[in-house]
Amino acid sequence: MDWEKFASTKPCNAYSIFCGVLEYRESILEEVKSGDTFGFDGWKMHVNPDKIDSEKIIKGFNRFYYESFVNSIFPDIEKADAQHFNSDFARKTVRLSKKIDETVPVTINQGKSEHVFNIKFEYMDLFFFPREIVFYCFKCDLAGFSYNEITLINNYFRNSGVTEDTKFLYDLLSFIKPPDNTQSNRNSLSFGNKLKVFSLVELDADITKEEENMLLYDLGVCAPIGSAAGVNSIFEPSEEYYLELIEKNRISVFKNWSALTLLDTFTGLFQKGTLNNFVWENGYFNLLYLQSLYVKHYLFKINKIFYSKDANHQKLEDEFFEFNKYYNPSHISYNFLPSLIFERIRYSLAIQSELNLLKEGIERANQKTKEKSDKKINFILQVIAALAVFSVVWDVSEWINKFFSGDTTSYNIISGSLTIVVLIILGIFFFRNFRKKS
């Protein structure tokens, strides 16, 4: 394939949803729930050609996904089974939408070149979750751009977040104040140091499977098209790294599409006419991808708190137990494909390592608490044992004194002598124990 020529061609369809995370004050959520939505509307399904009620679509998810999993993202829909409903989590789970539908010129520098792209912003969604975590997601229609331009735009937003050209996005989010007055959400409009990118591209050309894998890699890492093929040597991956990603992070079930899920991006590549936006955006993005992002950030945040100096380990452990039961299901769907996609997304986000870190921390904290408790109990038992020994000493002294003389002076001498002997023995015992522990 002539990769340089292909890079300048355009796909049939392409769009990207960029996701960032903020932390908010609880008072903000209370204001939103009381009706002040700061210019946002109630949330709805954006891909809905038949104008079906959003609640009906969400309830319809229960035909394909376990109800407990659906309720972790959409807990305010009337439930058929109360056991899958957590009122505390539901109270802190709120969704809002803002239709943007504007084309905005965005300037992107590439080396010494400057590009101005007229990008259509379709909407912004806000997803409030427990632990004062809110995700914002904005969708960009990239159908009119070439493959190279798509990777350039995705890379720009992924690394830059909200810029001067897209200041209107920040203005929409300005009401979300951080919990700490010393912080500023202007500097934290990203997940870690990057936005997450959920990007779907529909091909307008027939390519081989090997070429598809290479294109999928370039789109996934936001590199110039042809990097995986070696056309662009600066961004060409090592053979080992490329093969590892294709083997472990690629999803390939049907011939007409494949996907690559990485730490910062999820990329789907579809043959012409096979991209089902209703399923991918409504289901796989809103359920699988967004839920995984929340779990990832929640675990990151709790781990950070857990290892802080003033952490209440018992309270955090109790909270984590409820969270793990509600948001970390072992199975999510009656069908194999959503389960497979979900599993690969979690693998790419390294969610299991965050879980393991927190579990290990909880186990160590419990062990330390147990050791401290055991030390206190042992000390109390030793004191009781010592008092018992002295009681015996005094009883024996009184018996010996009565047997020989019976006067007070001899009793004092006998009890004092026995007490000294006992103190010497106890001193030797405690000294040896101290040496063993040190």
C-alpha cells in the first residue's frame, strides 16, 4: 500500500468522544438535583433515529446486560428488582447533556506547520458519580477529515484538553468547583495528564488484514498514518511492542470490524457500511467504556487517600467493600461480545493492578491493626499475670510467716525477699523477649 497517499484520503465516517474528569463539591450536586442545571439539559441518548424514549432504551439494556451492571450507571430508572438498587450510590449518580452543534476553527501546530481545522462539536455530557467524581465527554464529528488529520486532531485534544480555541468548553464546566478552594479545575481538565479518546472510524477502501492492523495501531496511538508500516521512522514502533499490542489489546471477532483498546484510547475500525452507532455509542461507550473509566479513577483516588497520613483505613475499607460489590462485577452481560470488549478495556486501563494495590493496602492495614491489638491484649494479660504472681507471693509469705513466727517484721522480710526474686525472674523474662523482638 502507498501509505502516504492513503493517509490523505478520507474515511466514510469518523467521530471521537473525548473524556476528562473533574472533582466537584457536594453542594454543586445538590444544586443540580434541586433543578439548577447551569444551562445543561436532562441527559438523553444521542443516537436515537427512531426517537425512542431514553428510559425505554436503558430498560432495554437489561435484555443484554445484567441488571445490576446497568443500574450502576443508570440507577435512577425504575427497577424491576430492588436488590440491584443502591440508594446512596443512586443519589450521587446524575447525568446532564448540552447540545452544542457548532463548527469551531481549531488551530493545531505540527512542527513548523500550522493547521486550522473547522471541527464540529456535537454535544457535551456530564456524568456525576460517587466520591465527588464527574466525567465530561464531548463529541466531535471528524467525517470530513483525512486519516492523518484525524490522528492529528485526536492527539491534539488528548494532550491539550481545553485550549483557547475551545474555551467555550471550559465556560460550560466553570460551575463545577473543586472540593478544595486551593485547587483550580482549569488545570485539571484531564484524566491524569491526558483526555481519554473513544474513536470510531469507518473505512472507505478495501485493505488487507495486515494493513488494517497497522492502520488500527496508528489511529490508536494517534501517530501519523504509516508509522506502524515504517513509513514514518520517528514513530515506528518496535516489532515486539507492536506485536504485543496487536495480540493482547486488539479485539477481532468479526471480519468487518476490529478494535484496539489502550490506556488513553479506544479505537474501532469498521468496513464500509458496518458501523452501528446506536450500539457502539449508546451501549459500548455509555456502559462499558464510561463505567471502566469511573472505576479506574475511583480506585486511583481511593489508593491515594488510603496511603495518606490521616487516612481512616476502616472507613475506607467499608466503603471499598460496597463499591467493589456494586461497581466491580465479575460478569456483566448475557452475550459474549460485550463481556469481551469490557474485559479488554479493563485490561488496557490496568484496573486489576489498581484493585490489587488497594486490596494489599487493606490487608496490610488490617494486619497492623491486628498486631497492635494483639500487643495491647498481651500487655494486659502480662499485667494480670504479674499481679497474680504477686498475690501468690503475698499469700505464701503470710503462710510461711504464720508457720514460723507470726510477727510483722518476719512477714515483711519474707515477702520482700520473695518479691525481689520474682522481680528478677520477670526482669530476665521481659529482657529476653525484648532482645528477640529487636
